[in-house]
Amino acid sequence: MSYWTGIATQVGIYLIAVLGLSVLCGFTGMFSMGHAGFMAIGAYTSALLSIHLSMPIWVSVLCGTLLATLIGTLVSLPTLKLRDDYFLIVTLGVGEGIRLVIQNLADLTGGARGLTSIPGGVTIWGVLVIAVLAVVFIKLFLSTKFGRNCIAVREEELAAKSVGINIFRYKLLAMVISCALCGLAGGLLAHYLNYLTPTLFNMTKSEELIIPVILGGRGSLTGTIVAGLLLLPLPELLRFGSAQEWRMVIYGLLVVLVITFRPSGLMGNKELTLQNLKKFLAGFFLKNRGQAPDGKGDSV
């Protein structure tokens, strides 16, 4: 596998986790700094089942996804009543707690030395198919009553509650979806890298997962995807030449610039649809021909 194919595969895997966070943070308004921990649960569960029980890769990935979802649900039950900074701090503690548990279970997980000899088999095409299915699933979810209620919770909890929306129920639903996709991404990552270490799932990784959601636009699935495709490979792209020593500084500077000049994100709450694309291209070509978009040319 070539270097660029490997980078594209990892970007696709992390994009699946970012899509999960877009449901929780972008469309339900609950910021989490610990979802790398749920990626770790999916990754280590899938890897250990493959190594010790010789499970087929996709079965073990499914088991890792289910366990990450289950633990995420159990964690959510006592914490979803918290709001804003309190929920953020709790998720940060949960994520770091999961990482430390994995690190201290050295006999099972390899601890700080890492877990090796993980069976491979994840390819870029498999990741691409799963990423596309995740996008379709989230798009369909947002078009249902459940998705619209999640957005209502983000916009104004009190107003949503006043019209009969069960706030806790929809927060829990968003948390379940986000944990499931993060667990799925973790399982794929384990069988792609063939090696795991707790440092892959630290707080920095949680930050890298949530930044595309914020920069792309909290109300835009398209914006999250575009920002993810731009930002996730950026640290690797800046490894070349003299930029290597300053790559994280450049990465941080670009993030600050986007937040400063586009505080609502690259696309705000807008989506890139086929109809909008047709209108944009029609307006662009008509403008270049000196004709207004409504079809009326300049008068002589």
C-alpha cells in the first residue's frame, strides 16, 4: 500500500468518528472531549477478540462497536443531565479514564508497550464504503423527526421541552450514535494499523475529532465532511521539508484564522445539495457571459 493510500485510509477512518461527533456536538449541541476513549474501546475490543478468539475481522469490529455503544450509554445515563462546561469536563475525564485503564491493564492490552500482531484486512475501499454509508445514515437520520428534535434541543432546550420533546431521550440518542461510530472507527483503525498504543487515543485525538465539526459549521453535515477532509490529513501533509518542524504551529494557526474570520464555520448551517450546486454553476456561467441569473441580458 502506497503512502498516500495509507493517508487516505486513515483520513476515512477518522472521518467516520468525526461524523459521529457531528451528531452529538454539531446537531444536538453537546460538546465532548472524550470520544477518543470510545474509539479506544472499539479498537482494543476488536483487536483482542481477533487475537485471542480468532474472530473474523468484521465480526470483531462489530463487537467492538457494540461494546463502545453500551459503555457510552451507561456513561450517559448519569451525565446527560449536566450542561455546557460540566458535561464537557465529565467527558474529558471519561476519555482519559478509559485510556488510563487500558494503559494499566498491561497483561491484557500490552499497556504502554502497545498491542501487536493484530490481524489486518481493512482496505481503503472498505473504509470508503463504510464512510459513505455513515454519511447516508446521518443524512436520513437528520431528515426524520428524531433528527429534527435533536436540532431543536441544540437551538433552545427550554423551547423544545415546552412543546413536549423529551430532552434526555434525544441527548441519549445522539450520544449512542456518536459512540457507535467512534467505536466502529476504532475497530477499523486497529485492523488497519495492526498495532495499538494508548497514546493513539489521548485528549489531543479528541480535540482533532471535534475541530472539523466546529470549523465546518455546527449545523452543516457537508461542512463537517469538507473540514474533515481538509484538516485530518493536514498534519501529515505538513511533514515535508522545512514545514515539518512547524507543522503543528501551522495547523493551529490555520484553525485560529478560520475561527476568527468564519466564526460560524466554513458553511454555517448550509448544506451543499445538487440543487444548490446547479444554481451556483448556472449563476457563475451566466455572470461570465454578462447575463443575469434570471436570464435577462444587459440592455443596450
